[in-house]
Amino acid sequence: MQEDKKSAYTGQTDARRKASAKYLKETVEDVRIRVPKGQKAVIKEHAEKQGESMNAFVIRAIDETMERDRSK
């Protein structure tokens, strides 16, 4: 029988954390929204049904609404 090899991965290194933080700082901005209690679960469930993350769904919803508003 073949022995199971264990992964040598022990978690993120400091260098990986710093690189990730730098990448996020240079490429994205945070926008915080507040929703009524229970609405987050509804949004998350809907996004999952669409095959999206909540973040992707919210971005798509904003983009589609802005596009629709421009064509008024």
C-alpha cells in the first residue's frame, strides 16, 4: 500500500500576507453597505442561485442599474 503524503503547507507566510494586502490596496476599493436584518441571507441565497458571490452580484446589480439609468 502507498502511504498518504501530508501537505507541507502550514498557512500563509508574512510575505504572502503583505503581497496580498499590497495587491488589494492597489487594485480595489471597499464600499460598505447596510441592509435590514435578514436581508443579507436573502441576497447571498439569490447570488448563489445565480452562480455568483455576493460581491459579484452586488457589482452586477449596480452596473446594470447604472446602465439602465443612463439610457433614460
